[in-house]
Amino acid sequence: MDPSELEEEELEEIRRYEDFTTIDWIQDSILERKRRLRKDRSIYIPRRRYYGNLSRLFGLWTQFKSIIMAGQSWFVLALIGVCIGLNAAIVSIVSEWLSDIKMGYCSDGWWLNQQFCCWEIEGEEVDGCDSWHTWSHVTLARWIIFVLFAMLFSFIASHLVKSFAKYAAGSGISEIKCILAGFVMQGFLGFATFFIKSITLPLVIASGLSVGKEGPSVHVACCIGSLVAGLFDNFRRSQSKMREIVTAASAAGVAVAFGSPIGGVLFSIEEMSHTFSIKTMWRSVFCALVATFTLAAMNPFRTGKIVLFQVTYDRDWHFFEIIFFIILGIFGGLYGAFVIKFNLQVAAFRRNHLANHGVAEAVTLATLTALIGYFNRFLRIDMTSSMAILFKECEGGGNVFNLCQTSAQWSISNSLLLATIIRIGLVVISYGCKVPAGIFVPSMAIGATFGRMVGIAVKAMYSAYPQSGIFKFCAPDVPCITPGTYAFLGAAAALSGVMRITVTVVVIMFELTGALTYILPTMIVLLVTKAVGDFLGTNGIADEMIRFNGFPFLEKEDHVYNVNVSTVMRKDLNTLSETGMRVRDVESVLSSTNFKGFPVVSSDGSLTLVGYIERSEIRYVIERARKTRGRLAGNTPCLFTARRQEPDDIDLSAGEHDEDEPEEYFAPTTAGEGIQFWPWVDKTPMTVSPELPLEIVMQIFKRMGPRIILVEDHGVLSGLVTVKDVLKFIATEKPDHRPSWDERGGLDGLLEEIWTWGSTAIGRSMQLHDDMCRLVEDCGVISFKLVSRRRSSPNPLDLLMLSTQAKTQRYSQELAHYTLRQFSLARSALAKEHSAAMSKLPAAYSRVARAEKMAASVGTPIRYHLVLAGID
């Protein structure tokens, strides 16, 4: 594809969301400050009316009310945590039942899944007890029923999503990152999205699609946080407080998905939020703890613990295993790069060709997955159950599917390899379809199958060569290799490779399994995974989906150096004059543009910046004036600056619209006086100089969160810049851009680079060898002449000087020959079309042509004929 077409595609993706709005966090903080001052004034001013005991009683009431207001946040967080825990427990119970109903039913009660039906039987085998009955004893019939259930579940889930809540599709993590950064998506955290996603999530998991419920669980948790907090005015009217609640809810969502409260908090810090304060961290910890406590109280897994897998690794690891840990880390990095690259291509194909066929696509994928996966023991069962089996030690009841049988180790390895390859392909084509779909657990399942395969191979090496020097540190009476730990580390590597997070994965895997002994190997594996991902130039799949969808979001890693803000800013602006404008002029500007606000400049034509006013504020003032006056003429003056000295505390910019606002702002008090917009004008907008580096402006956007930044030069308005302007500049110019793995051509490009580099190096080596030989030859001739002339040993300095002169002379001759050769080629090209231009060339170039013909006819070097022609 042509680079210009690629850039247009990227810009078009950014333009898709021009109609969406972003939150100005600076204005929101100003608004929150005004609310707090108004609230304090309403509490303490009435106290002056009372004396004596009444004053003391009112003071006690005021303190009690302050305590209630301070504890409201913690009450809301606790309520959100309880709701998230209950929802996660219900989803887990229903998911297990629906997953087992595809294989059979329990005769003791249709509502019991296989684990509860066969509670007295240890193990994970299918048909584990007499109470559990399969649908048929014929393999073909059971396969058909399995596929039909998968089709039914996927059809119901995709149809519900398409009909009632389009935002319920996908993972939701990418969108929540943008929402926490200030991007407004109406309905994404609404009740319909929460309800439909909670219903369809168990259906999707039971259908067997190679997607997980952990990412959607984060989205559901954020919906719960937004809905519960929206019941309280204190949070509904403050975007900053709502952002803190949603951040804490995201941490609780990861906590209940993995049984990892600390991992959930780290995930919200490392992945979700740009700015993470200490107050937000403590609220996230509290919400995550309440959610996991509620989940443990519900006890959906009947284990009495919050961890998902009961795994105990009581044996230590050996240093020679680091070699195989590095292999797992390399696999994790390669897996992440492969899945991200091809999943984006599938997403582009889906958007261009399958946008209106979401239900058919989901049913087709579920059918394909069921048809292929039924005959592989590790693909047939649920991914969570598969990981629980692969993580187990052989000595602790882990001999499921003959994983620990030496005689079956190679057949098991083949099944694990096949499951790994098939699952990777299914994840690539399934993630992103129009159903709730996560990628956490599918990636962990892929890493677990590959890791267990590596562990079985290492154990087979030890069994075949126990006396080898590499195994000399193994104790003779204790098993040396634990294959389950390789599955555990492989799962961590795959999750880190696709999400590009490290510390969070270490803590999640520790809390998930309780394997404290393997903290250091986990860190080694993840560091190798990160190094491979950095070498390949890949980002996390959530970040790539943000870029793919064109959301206005600046990543932490986005940097632009050696560029001023004047290069990026918009210079053709729609401004409002502080005086001299009429209502018809203002309405004309509003109808002809869709900007969210307008700079206010002086009316003398010098473009001196006066302030900035929001579009919504202008609309509000005009409508309120019409309501007050009854009729608003088009020639009514609009005043964006005060004509007389007003009190300093009158500032309604970024404020809420109260019904008790002074009517004098809307109704004229004197003849000829117009509508007063000046109380809503922000007189101190965020401004920067045109010479300010763009990198600093990007840091202002990331840390302070303004919607727009005005650019002024000594008080004169020069332009403005937004996040979208910065993203467009990065998409078109790509300043200081390091080519990605795809731009370098992938594996083929890497091999070509290596071949080119090797060929160049060999060519330079041969050229250096020829130069040295010529130098030695020249030195030998010169030294022979000197010796024969002087009949004595030559002076070393003279010898070096003469050799340098000889080399310089040869270089000059070769350069002259190359130059004449190029002119000869130019003459030949001109001779075909432009004879007049050819005649103007110097005569020496015609002698070059004759020399070339003579050299070609005689077969001697052209250099001799150039000398004979008097050129060299």
C-alpha cells in the first residue's frame, strides 16, 4: 500500500470520532472547587444566626454532616465491591454449569454442574461418577450435541448484543482506558451494557469460543461502579470523582477475575490510568478487598479460597532450568507479536466485510471451534479447567489425561503442541468478534499448553540422561523436574507478551497459584518476554486497538522531540469579538461550525486574547435570554467583556447553571444593552508560547488533561492545539519514528536485513583487501626504485609519504573515470530524445564514447583508451 494511502487511512480513523467529546479536567477541577466553596458557605454561614446552646447543637450537627459526607465515598466503594463480587460469583457458577451441560447432565439435580454432582470424586475426568450422565454413549452423537450447544449459545449471545447493547461486544479495556483519560462514550458504562454483558458472558464462555471472561469482567465492574456512584449527587456531578470510582472498580474487576486483589490494583496503575494518586490507590485497594471477600464468601469454586487454582509447588527450582525459562520467555514475546499483528489484520477485514454480519460470524466461529476442539482433550474442556490440570504437580493428584505417565509422554506432547497451534489460530480470528470477548485466559491457556510440553521434554531428557553434568544438582530421592511449573511460567509469558505488562503479571500469577518459590523464575521469564517484545517493536493489544479504533488517546510512550507547538497548532481559527457582535452573528458561527468552544479576542483587530468560552455556555445564555425576554431580536448586541468594573468573584465559566443566576445577565437593564456573555468567559485559559516544545505540551495533555491549549505570542492569539491535532501530526509526520516489526517487513524483512548487512560487510572486506594489496604493491615498487637509486635502505617516512601519494593518485583517477562514465551515460540518454542538448556537451565526452567503443572492440580495459584519448 502506498504510504500516502496508509496515512489517509490513519487520519480517517481519527476523524471517525470527531463527534465524540472529551472532558476538560482543568475546568472540571475548577467546577469542583466552586461546589466545595458553595457547600462550605451553606454550612457555616447559617451558624451565625444562632447563639448559646443552639449554636453548639448546630456545630455538632455540622460536624456530623461532614463525617457523613467524608464516609460517603467509602460506603459507595464498599457497595460497589459487594456488587462486583456477587456478579462475579454468579457469572462463574452459570459459566461452569453451561460448559458442563454440553457434555451431559446430573441425575441428582439438573441445576448441578459436574463438579458439584461428583463432589465426592477427586479428579477432573469426564464421566467421573454414576450421577453424571452423558447425552449419549455414541461418540458421533455426543460430538453433534456438543456442536449444537455451542451454536445455540453463541447465537443467543451475539443476537442479544446486536439487538440491545452494541457496546457489550469485545473486551472493553481499550475503551475504559480512554474514558479514564477523559473520552466520553455515552452508554458504554450504562445499565443496558452491564445487563446484556452479564447475561451473555457465561453463554460465550460455554460456547467454547477461544475468548476469556476476564477483560469483560473489568468492563462489567466499571459499569457497576458507574451505575452505583451515579445514584449519589456527589459523584454524578463530578467527573473527577467518577473517574476515581471507575478506576477503583477496574481494579476490583481484575481482582475477582483472578482472585488477585493486589494484582488488580497494580493492573489499574500499570495499564488503566494515566494519573494515579495515592488516594485513588487506597480506594482501589479497599474496593478490590471488598470484592474478593464477597467472592470468597459466595465460594463459587467450593474451595474456600479466593485463588482460582489450588496449586502447591513445594520443590525448589535449579539454575540449569533458566535456559528453558528463557525459551518460555522468547515464546511469550513471539506469541504476543504474532497474535497482535494478525488479529489487527482480522479486525480490519471484519470491519470492512463483516460489520453487518456479527451474529453469523460468532456462530460460525463457535461451530468451527467446536468441530475442531472436540477431538483434542485440552481444547474440549474449559480453558480454566485445562489450566488447573496443567498447573498441577504429578505427585498431588495431577495425573489427569495421563500427563505424568512416562509411556504416554510423547503422545501427550503431540496433543499439547497441536492444542497450542490450534488455539493460537482460534484466538487470532475470535478475539474482537461481536460478543463479550477477552484475551487474558486464552493467552494463559496457550502458554500453559506450550509450557507443559517443554516441561515434559525436559523431564524426558532427565529420565534419559540422569548422569549428565547438567543434572548433577538434582537430588536422587526427589523428582528433579516439575512440568507443572513450566505450564505456570508459560502462562505468565503468554499473558505478558500479549498485554505488554510485567509487574502486574508477576503479582497476579503469585496470587493465582500461591507459588512464592517461583517469583524469581517468573521475573526472569517476563523480562525475556519484554525484551523480545521491545526488539520486535510491538505494543500491548489494548494500545493497538486504541490506535486501530482511532480514539484520541495519548499513550505514555508517545513522544515528539525537536518540534515546536507552532508546527502542530491550528492557525485558521473561528474567533468571537469581545464587542460588536450581534446574536445573528453568534448563531451563524455556531451553525457553520461544530467546535466545542471559541477564543474571544479584542475588537480592535489586533487579535489580543481576552478569554475562551464553551459552545454549550453560548447556547445556554442565548436560550435563557429568549426565555427571559420572550423574544430575542437578531440584532441584539452580545457582550463578551464587561463594560463597567464588576466584582472579582463573578465568574460563571465552567460552572453549573442555576435558576437563581442574576436575571440582569439575560434581560437588559438599560436601553440598547445586550446579552452579557462575559460572566461565562474563561479569562485565564491554558496558554503556551509558539516556541514551546511539543513534548512539553504533550505532557500537559497527559498530566493536566485540558481539552484545548491556546497558543499566544506576547498576548496575541496565534492558534490552538488539541490532542487530536497531536495525534494527526504523529500519524502523518512520524517524528523520530523507529520502524516497527511490520514496517521492517516482519521475519522476511529481518532475514533480508541480515543478508544485506552480511553482503555489505563481505564486500567491504574484499575492497579493503584489494586496497591493501595495491598499497603493498605500490610500496614494493617505490621501495625497489629507491633502493636501486640510492643503493641503501629507504627512509620509512619517505616510503610512507610516497605510498600515500600513490593511493591518493589512484583514488583521483578512479573518481575522474567514474564522473566521466556518468556523463557518458547521460549523453547516451540524451542522444535518443534531445539531440540539441547533446550537442552542447563538452567534446571530451564524445572522446569518452569513442574510447568505450574501442575498449569494447579490442577487449582491453577502458582506462588505457582514456589515456590515449588524452582524458585520464
